[in-house]
Amino acid sequence: MNPAQPGSSAAVFDALAHGLPMLLVQVIACAVLLALGVTVYTRLTPFREREMLADGNAAAGTVLAGAILALAIPLAAMLATSGTLLDILVWGVVALILQLLTLGIVSLGMRNFRGMIESGNVAAAITLAGAQIAVALLNAAAMVPN
């Protein structure tokens, strides 16, 4: 077998040498975007997630977990379908905006939503987390090139 043929160890190492740096850049960019997205999200929500989590509020944990997943799903779709860092950055920002809009819409649709989460109403939290994940899945599907 020729060392340069596909499937050979030389070809595998060559592909790894060329692909790994870009993979690392994209994964790091996604991790930074996710961290920034969660930070912005928690600062703009009417809840004080850290305080409520420290107090053992399961509703706050559910809402935050839903937000993290909802921000990660579109980023994962971009990693799987796009080769450009710009796509990842743009769609990461779009994902954050859509999640903030989702929070606003659910909050408007449920009276005293903030109070429900602060009092530990897990049913309300699951409703928001479900809406966030649904929007994230639709967003991710819309990003996939035809």
C-alpha cells in the first residue's frame, strides 16, 4: 500500500495535521460563544439564576439548562454543516437573540412567570425550557444548507 493512499496511516496523519487546527479553532469559538451567550442570557433574564441555584431552586436550574442546550444546539449544527468561522459567529448571535425572544414570549404568555420560577415552579420552568429547545431545533434545521 502506498503511504499516500487514502486509508494509509500517512494519509490519516496528513488529514489530521490539516483538519485539527481548524477543528480546534471552531470548537473553541463555539465554547466561547456558548459561555458569552449564557452570560448575556443570565444578565438579561429577570431571574437571578446563580442565587436561586445556590438555594436549590430546581425551576431555575431547569430554565438555565434549557437555555444552555438551546444555545448549544444551533452551534452544534453549524459545527456539523459549515466550514467557516464567520457562519458559526453569526448564527451563534442569531441563536442568542432567538432565545431571548423566546423567553420574552413565554414570559408574556404566562402571568407572573418570574414569580413562578422564583418560587420553584418546575412545571413553568419545563414549559420555558421546552420552548427554548424547540426554537433551537428549528433554528438549527433552518441553518442546514440545502
